[in-house]
Amino acid sequence: MKIKIEKNIPLPQTKPEIKYAFLEEFKVGDSCRYLKERRTGSDLHEYAKKINIKILTKTIDKKNKIIRIWRVK
């Protein structure tokens, strides 16, 4: 079987890039509520760093796992 080599095929977006793309629309002072999953906090901060913004996250409803995300810079 011969393998066909293809060039210039874009890589699919990784999960955090799709999941946290809304951060790119945030202006300083904007915030939102967000459902916290297992790695949400670290993934959010990692993605924010990648797009060169600074965010703050705070748990606002521990029972229902709700956090608030603010863009601070």
C-alpha cells in the first residue's frame, strides 16, 4: 500500500483553544460566570497567557462549581 503524503494541511484546534476562545473577546473589566470542570482554572490561565491577557478567577458557588472570570489586563 502506498501512502500519499499531503502538504499544508492545517492542524485542528486543540481543545482549550476552542473551549476558551471567548477570552479573546473580553475587554479589561469584563467578567462572566463559568462552570468549573477538573482543570478549568489552570487551562483558563494557560490560554490567557497564550493570548497575552491577564485574568482572575474566583469560585462564587462551590456547591454548583461556578466560577467568575475577570479580565484584569
